[in-house]
Amino acid sequence: MKRIVLFGTGNVATHLFEAYNNSANYKIIQVYNHASTSLQHFKDEVEITTDLDEITPADIYILALKDDILAKVSQKMKETDALVLHTAGAVSIEVLNKFKNHGVFYPLQTFSKHKKVNFTKIPICIETNTIANTIILKELASEISGKVFEISSEQRKSLHVAAVFVSNFVNFLYTEGEKICNNNQVPFEILHPLILETASKAINMGPKDAQTGPAKREDQEVINSHLEFLNEEQQNIYSLLTLSIQNLHGKEL
Amino acid sequence: MKRIVLFGTGNVATHLFEAYNNSANYKIIQVYNHASTSLQHFKDEVEITTDLDEITPADIYILALKDDILAKVSQKMKETDALVLHTAGAVSIEVLNKFKNHGVFYPLQTFSKHKKVNFTKIPICIETNTIANTIILKELASEISGKVFEISSEQRKSLHVAAVFVSNFVNFLYTEGEKICNNNQVPFEILHPLILETASKAINMGPKDAQTGPAKREDQEVINSHLEFLNEEQQNIYSLLTLSIQNLHGKEL
């Protein structure tokens, strides 16, 4: 049984806590946070602390902290031989260089605090400073997920950028779609099956082959009639993405 | 038993043919297409024709044709008392004005020829020229789908524009995400669960509440480091969408 101390009480920390709560091979023995309020949620189940000097000895320390707090906390932490991990997509492994054994444990998913997640299908990207640590981390990640990938800091950065495109920006386009529906007294619900099928097709066929629409088929009449329908900000987005689709697919001709 | 003649052999026509094939209340008695090649697929199951003068009398004519062919075919068709419908998202009901009974039967989904669809969950947007025809069309649509909506031509146009945002443009962002992964030797597969969860969250929470990411939290350090990572076209898209997200969510403050 390996002992884990969890740092942080945010979305990732909370979901990790639940994921390892039923494990036979790992036990979270302490949760640290700089503020005590959010620790109350954990206090009936595990030892809690707000003091970095009171961190319990353990085999693994998981720092599930915000990017800016991560560097500060790791600086203040005492030296240890435990494997020290962070969970941040956009932060290099080097931020933990002061620890003899260190690595990254990055679960790639969009977490909401009150929505249960099925960790078994969430990809976990791992990176460590030694082969021995990689073996330890791979075991840790495989305990909760069937999809563990060895990913370097540079690759992780590219994943983080790509995730902004396929998640944050995609979600913004959903928001624009909903706005257009609302402005025309059309229930957004009508678009729900299309949203799900578009995601599913991109995964099954690959997004490049799945591309359809007036931009791809260069249907200028439909494009013009759509532009007339939109406000200036939407027109800018529509024009830029239409042009980019045509640049990408025009090259095939 | 109502008799249907189906015009067209494309994705929508093919899926409609299969959807009504097992119906007890409707029977497709003929399929028309201007070219004979694509009709061969249907010839063992139903009467086929390439001649508009040989259209069989029926109760309902469904014109599942491309936007530009639709007007031409409806002009050439003989007068009829049958209910004449088109399936085009971007075309007004008025294109069928010459027919006494006419309407629109628009299934809102992205169809691929070789991927089976479950019509029961596909929204069908309907519009007709009389209340009596609306009742007939509602029955026809409800035969295959549990989600039938009365939608005007103007509303349908807004849906069509919104669909470009939530499907065509979203798919393009998936393509960019895949490109970034490929350029960095990262399997795009790692992003699949995120893509599905993003779609699912937008549907369950509403996309505006589901927005996350560096743009929303105004994390300029991450934004700058992402921009350095991208080519010029990607930078333009990243900057415009980041600004739009900040315009939308900044207003809340």
C-alpha cells in the first residue's frame, strides 16, 4: 500500500481523491491546502493541514494546484525522497527540479466539481526524471485509468494548445450557435444531436475527412446569405474560419 | 397506407428511404433521379425513373435534392394536389409555391452515406402552407422521429447558420487540434475523451456556463505562450476567438 499526500482542493484534486479512495494499492493519507475553508469537505475522511511544515511522510506527493501557486508551494516544500508530481498541462516538469524524484501526472479532461467523472477513460499523460520513476508513475496512473501515455513537457504543451482549440474554442462556437438560436426563437435543443454526431464523426472518421458545409464546397451563395444574417463579430469569425477551411481543403484539388 | 415518391439519391434521400422502408403507414413507391447511375442502388427494391413525366401519382412527393437542382426540378414538375416537400435547410418554402400543397421536411443532422443513422433522435423541422398540411406532415415526420419541430423559413435559416458554427466550424477546430498533435508526435486519440465531454457538457450545462480555459480566465501568460507555438493562420484564429470569449465573458463582470 503506497501512501499519497494530495495538495490542493480544486476540481482535479477532488476527482483524484475520489478516484483513489477505493484503491487497494494506494491510500491518500493527507490533504494539504493553503486555505482551510475548502479543506472542510475532506476533513471527515482524511487528515487535513494548511501548514507545509506538517506534511506527513509519504511515498507520493501529488501537487494538484493552480499554475501560479504550484511554483510557490514547491519552493517552500521540504526536501524529500518521495515522488513529487504536478498535474498542470501548461507547466514544465522543471518546476519540480529541486526534488530528487519528480514528474508530471496530467489527466487530460475538462473537470467540473459537481459532475462525476469516469477516470477509467480519461487519458493520463505522464513524465518523470528517471526510468524507475516512470515505472512507479505508470503503476499509479494505471490504477485509475486505462489510457496512460508517456508525454514530454514539449509534447504536453502542444496538447494543451490543441485542447484549447478542440474544447475551449469549440465550446465558444456552441455559445454563438445558441445565441443565434435564441435571437430567432429557435430551441437550441434542435442542435444537440448535431453537436454529438459532429464530435462522434470526427473521432471515428478523423476530422479532416468529416468536414462538410458551405465553406468546404465553396458555396458562395449560401456563405453570403449567412454573412448577412450575422453581427459584425460573428461575421469576422465566420469569414476567417470559412477562409481557413477553404485554404485547407482547396489545397487538395 | 400513404404513397411517397422520393426525388434524389444523395445522403438524405438514401437515409429517408431506409427509414420509411419498414413503415406500416407509408410506402415509398418510386425513386426519381436525373442521372441513372445512382438509381441502381434502389432498383431491386422500388420502381425507379429519370423522367419527370413518368412520376407516379402519390400522396407525398419528397424532393431530397441539392439546393440548386431543387428549383429546376420543381419548375419542371407537373401540377399536382399531392403534398410536395423539400428537405433543404437553406432554401425557403416559397420555392414550392406553385404547388397547392407544399412544405419543408428538414432533418437536422450531418449525414454520411455509409454510416447508419438512428432517425428516432434526429430533429425534423417542418413547415407547410396550411394547417391541414401541417397535420399531415407532422404525422409523416413523427413516423420516424420523436423530435418534430414546427419551424418557419426564417427560423430555419438561423438554424442553418447556427449549424455551421456548431458543426462545420467546430469540426475545423478539431482538424487544427489534430494538426497540432501530429506536428508534435502526439496521438490525437488523447483528445478524444475531451472532445466528447466538451460536447456533453455544453448540452447538459449550456455552453455559456461550460466555458473554461485561458481566454475566459484572462491568463495572458498562457495565451502568449500558446501564440508562440502556432503558425500565422492559427495565431489569427486563436487571437480572434480569445478576444471574442473575453468580450462575451468580460461583460459579466
